[in-house]
Amino acid sequence: MKKNNVIKILFLLFITVFSTVSCTKELDKIEIDEDIYSSEAFYQNETSYKQFLSKLYAGLAVSGQQGPAGNSDIQGIDEGFGQYLRAYWYMNELTTDEAVIAWADGNLPSLNTVTWASNNEFVYAMFSREMYQVSLCNEFLRQTSDDKLNSRNVSAATRADILHFRAEARFLRAFSYYNAIDMFGDIPFTTENDEVGFTLPPQKSRAFVFDYIVNELNAIDSDLVSSQSNEYGRVDKIAGKMLLAKMYLNAKVFINQDKFAEAATALAPVLSSSYTIPSNYSKVFMADNDVNGSQSEIIFPVRYSGTNTQTYGGTTFIIHASIGGSMNASNFGVNGGWAGLRTRPEFYNKFAGDPRGMFYTSGQTLSISNMGNFTEGYAVQKFKNIKSTGGAGSDGTGNFADTDFPLFRLGDAYLMYAELAARGHGSASQAATYVNTLRTRAGATAVTAGDITLDFVIDERGRELYWEGHRRQDLIRFGKYTGGTYNWQWKGNVQAGTSVDAKYNLFPIPANAIGANPNLQQNPGY
């Protein structure tokens, strides 16, 4: 199905004004409409099941029911700031050496400096989005149980589709839980088996949820479609294996257990799948990356259309906020810059001429003495709302971007293999082959098997995957995030960078969530 057709399904869903009953009562600001999802009239048309599934995917892309603002799923925070991908990007990039933002909205500057507290509204936005997504997935699974389908006399053909839909919903729930334990550790936990609205959800340990996610991913494998057999943008078996590999890769952080061997096993089907590395690196981040060949690499994207999925989050945010100073917004396919995002000198210095470093330096200083000044710090030109064939995206106003955001792609899998090889769970020679596939595509110098060390891999992951939401997790896994082993400008709110407490390996459980649910305990140090 073409991109616009997929997006139109999502758009029809948005204007239907869906909300869901949330089991997570601590999210007291979620807008709820019990009548729609629970209404049997909604399910009389069997296309409703795919529309509901579309809402689950759309929850990663947009922030409300109509877009770009005015009817948010979650109340109490600006709809642009409160969008899933934008919050995800904030948590994983602003808190690292890869990015800094000029804006002083609320507690946003504390993300730049790794000094946040439990009252941070941007941390709350991420926490809320993760739990809201879980609640949506739970409700979809309730409404597609055998009992429900039998009572509605759902056709055999639709039930065959729903088998795959349910597996996708369980994957999406697992993905949100994966983000939640990565960021928050012990979290509130519910499934479709919990009654709606009667009890406050219990807080489960990181280890409990880790095991749950792993079990879920293994259980749904047979019901996910084979590699690239789904519509682009929907997950398949390879996405499931990729998430499973990431779970195991981070097990030492998540549950203090070495599961690198299991990570290598899970990763193998990804590496041998039908996904391939296209020849042009920059096209992966352009407005037509769903059709310009990049789709062969992108395993799990968040999809965007400048005309039908309008939001002030997502790639619209990343592209606009990256433009300022003497930059020409038309070169990025948009109508103006928001003068927000740049990178820090320690990260820029890792490229040393590597062509993947798409930086704008004219009129910019490398060092940052004032984070509020856009011209301090080099700008990043990686994401664009420009098509590979020339011209801007579909929104003629230049407000909103078409560019899909790659959450998982094969290039990441190649570097995961290299990391595992450096940890003793793979061939250094094969790792060099994978790394050189990526470096050759970018025009960078080839490396040898002897170069495949952990220090090389963490830097190479930065060079290949920067601004794609991986950096915080990578630095934590490599022991370079908290403490003083690796510092960057304004880490710890000191210009030269300084050591920070290990508590910052996790974000705090938001104070207002704890206030609403006495079952929740705060993370140590907060």
C-alpha cells in the first residue's frame, strides 16, 4: 500500500476522535472517552479493527485526534512537546553529547545539563506517552479476544488478519515497555487481563518487565508476518527479532545479567533477512525515504506525511528546530527555522572528516558558552524535508514534514553485531565487513578486524546513528554516561563538563504520577 493510503487510514481514525479507557490511573490527565472503544456499534464494521491498529502506530507519530494541535490525547502539556517521538528524542539526545537545545521552556534546560528532577514536565510527557500507548494496546487486545470476535460473528477472513494485528499490537506494547524500563526502571504494569478502572496498577521491577517483554516477543514470533511481507511501516518478524536483540544487548544494564550470547542469536535472523543497505546514506533521512530505496534498510519507522499526519513533534520538530542562524530553511524543504538544536564539540570531533557528519558551520562556533544562543554549537543537517529527486515534501506551506523516522534499521543491526564481536560473541572479521559496508556507503575510510574494539564501536555508532535516538542508551551500556569517564560540554551544568551521579542513568518517576498512584516508589536518589 502506498504511503498516502496508509496515512489516510490513520487520518480517518484521528478525525473519529478516539480515546481509550486507561488502566493506568496515575495518568490522571489522559483524556478518556469510554464510549467509543467499548461501543459495540464501532465494531459492526470489520474495517474498525485495522483502524484501531492504525491508532496504535499513530500514537508514536502524532499527539492527538486531529493534529497538529487542539485535541491532545494527554492533557496538561503542549501538544507538540507531548508527542511520543519528540519526547523520546528529547530523552535520548538532549541528555547526551549529541545534541543541545537553545530553548528555555519550563524545565527543558535541565535535560541539556543532566540535572533534571522529578518535577520535569518533559520527563512526565515521555512517561505518560509510554503508559498511554500501553493502555491503547491493552484495549485493542481486549477488543480482539476470541470471545469478543465470536460474539460479533467476525468473518474468518478478518479473523485471519486479526491474528497478525494482535501480534503487532503486542509488539508495540513491548516496544513501549522496553522504552519505559530503559528510561524509568521499575514501572507501573498492566496487560489486557487487568480490569479497566478498578485498581491502581502495581509497580513491577525492571527484571519482571524484562522477562515479560522477552516472553512476549518470543510468543508473537509465529504470528508476525515474514521479512518485508507487511505494508511498509508495519512490523514483521524482523522487527520482533531486532527488539529482542536489543533487550538482550542491554540486559547487563537492565537486569545485571550478561546475555550477549542471546543477543547474537536473536540478531542473526535480522542480518540474514531480506533487508539490505541502500547505496546512499543521506537518502535515508529525506522526505521520500519510504520510496527512494531507503525502505530496504528501515525495519521499523515512525511514518509521517506533511499533509495527513501533522504534528509539531516528530521529524517536523527535528528539521525545523535544527535550522537557525544563517541557514536557509528552503534547503531543508520547510518554511523557516526554530533555532533550537545543535551538537556539542566533543561529538563533532569524533567525525574527523567522516562524510556522515552533516554539519553546518558557517557563522557557528564549535564551543558553546551560552546554550540559549543558536549560533554556538555546530548545526546538524541530517534530516531534511527534501525529496531525493528534488523539491520539498507534500505540505505546500512548508510547515510539516514527510520524512519518516527510522527507529530500527539494518545499519544499526550491523553495528550491534560489531559490538557483540568486540564483546567476544562474533567474528571481528565479519564485524569489519559489516562496518565497512556502512563506511563505504558514506565515503569513509575502511577499517580492519583489529579496529573492532569497544571504544571504536561506541564512536562508530555515534557517527552512523546520530540523532536517531540511540545515544543515551549506548553511552549507558558502554559505561560512558554518568560518572566522569566521558564528559561533554554542559554535562553536570559545567561548561567543560563534569561527573554526574549514577542516579541519572534513570529518569525519576514523575512526581505527579507518584502523587496519583501510591503503589509507585521513586527511583533512588530522587
